Amino acid sequence: MPPLKFAVLAGDYIGPEVMSAALRVLAALAQRENLVLEYTEAAVGGAAIDRHGQALPESTLQTCAAADAILFGSVGGPKWEKLPPAQQPERAALLPLRRHFTLFANLRPGLLYPELTGASPLKPERIPQGIDILCIRELTGGLYFGLPKATTTLPDGDIQAVDTMVYRKSEIERITATAITAARARKRRLCSIDKANVLETSVLWRQTVTAYVARHAPELTLSHLYVDNAAMQLVRDPNQFDVFVTENMFGDILSDEMAVICGSLGMLSSASLGTGRNSRGLPFGLYEPAGGTAPDLAGRGIANPCAQILSAALMLRYSFGLEQSAARLEAAVRRAVTGGFRTGDIAFGGAYLGTEAMADAIIAHL
Ligand code: IPM
Ligand code: MG
């Protein structure tokens, strides 16, 4: 087995803390599974602004391009909030990275272990078995990237800003193909979410998804929901979904809603897969926790490393094809957490561990 070559972009605030915990867990797994890790660290986000004057330096892009995957921490925070919006770490690092590698398919598992239902703001009777759903968000189209995107002063002195929501049929088809693969590996139920009663892009979205699934995956049960209804259904009965697929902004919003009902942002991983293939012929991808930089937790050694570790598991699965190693890592996290080893965000006020001790507990459960 050739070495696992990946770029490590830890970023800001808790990013480097949870990353170092995750790298330690990965090293322990690698030792047990006879894998060789070969990773290169590179600056990104606010850390890169401070060091190189830019949130996504060319050298960082080159490190990523030379690797088979990117393990990403998180970027942004109060320190850089005074910069013009377009120079802030999120817009100047994360979005261009997604764009550069055409990371169009964002997979966000919404997983709440039954033992942790108490961490969810939902009533336990709504989620007796916890939550197990998958959000698939289109990540390189729609409002976040469409042009024109500008603020102008009009002849009458008023100011106008415009963002453009644009989708091509081919973009909708490729994310539908990802959703089909995911739904086949789960319960064969796919829900497509749009706003086809108002938006042209959504009309095309719905037509395209319907035709594509009918042609390529007629065995799946396909349903459609308007996004406002979907937001409501997600809190009413999350497990009515299995896999849902939606455009960029709707997915951004619904995935945060999913995150909160799953108890803690500190548990949620994500994979962003590209059109490109890596040196193993597998999807090049970026793997990041969904929780952000949590400036209030930074520097205290208390952040939950699970989301970063679970993101590393997704990297093993999708970009390295190591299903068993990925499953072993996921099982270790699950056993550690359900066995009572927890960080403060999921401890319900009970005794809790710091970041490094949590990583140790996971290593012990490998
Ligand atoms: C996310 C984040 C990003 C997004 C921000 C930080 C640009 O909210 O990954 O969901 O909107 O995509
Ligand atoms: Mg978001």
C-alpha cells in the first residue's frame, strides 16, 4: 500500500487543536493497520493572512494539488472580521478552494447516537433511535458563485447589491449522480429539496433530478419538498429523511439546522468531493468538521475533536478507498463516546475530558 498523501490545512482558533488530536488518532490507526501517512501542513485562512498576507497562498494550493486529499480544520474568526468581506478567511480561502478543485459534492452526515439524544434540542420521543440522515449539498454553484455579484451605486444615488443564482443542467445531474450513489448505499430513499414554486433554477433542478433518477436509478424512492417545508419537517421528524440533496444555499442553511438537532457541532464531519481523481483513481476531496473555529473555545484545550476525526475517517473512505479503516475509526469514536468518554459539549453537565484526553480515549477504543 503506497503512503497516504494528504495536505493538512489546520486554519484558525480551534482548527489546529482538533487537527493535532486527529493526526495523533490517525497515526495510531495507521500503526495498527500498517498504513503509512505522508502529510504536508500548509497555511490557510487567518493564519495564512498573518503569515503570508493572503488567506489562500499559491504555495498552499500547490501543496493541495500534489496530495490525494485535503484534511481541513476551520478558518475565520473575530481577529480578521474587520477586513473587507471579500478578504475574510471564509470567502478568501474556503470558497476559492472549493472552486479551484471543483469540489461540487458536499456530504454532511447527520448522526446522533441514540445514547446522546439528550444533547439534541428535540424532544427525545421524536428521536428515540437518535438521528441518522445524510445531507448532500451542491457546493460550487448557485448564489455563492453566480455572476454578476456586485454592489453598485445607481444614478439616483441609491445603492444596489446583486447575487446571481444560476445552475446548469449538467451541474444538477452530477450532484444527482452523487446522491444516487449515496442513497443506494443506504435506505434507497432520496428527497430532493428546492423552491420550484418560485425559482427558475429550482424548476430546472426538479425536472433534472426527476428525469435523471428515472433514467439511472428507477429503483430509488424519490420525493421532492420545498425548502421551507423541508426546514420544518427536519425538526418535526428528522428520520423521515434518509438522504436529501439540495442546492448550495439551501444546503448551507439546512445542514446547520441538521447540525443543531444532532446535538453538537463538535460531532459533525463532512466530505467535499471533486470532479478530479487523485493518484489512486479515487475522488480528490476536502474533509472538514462542520463546526467552525469556535473562538470562545480556542486555546483552552476543551474543543471536541470528534468531528475532525470523523472527517479523517471520511477521507480514508472516499479518497483512499479504505472502507475498513474508516469504519474502524468511526466505531472507535462511537464506542468511546457512548462509553462515557466525552468533551463538555456532549457531557450534559457531567465530568468531561479535554481535547487530547478525548483523542486518547478514542485511540484506546481503536
Ligand atoms: C459551511 C460554511 C461556509 C459556507 C462559509 C464559512 C463560507 O458556512 O461550510 O457551511 O457557507 O459554505
Ligand atoms: Mg454553513
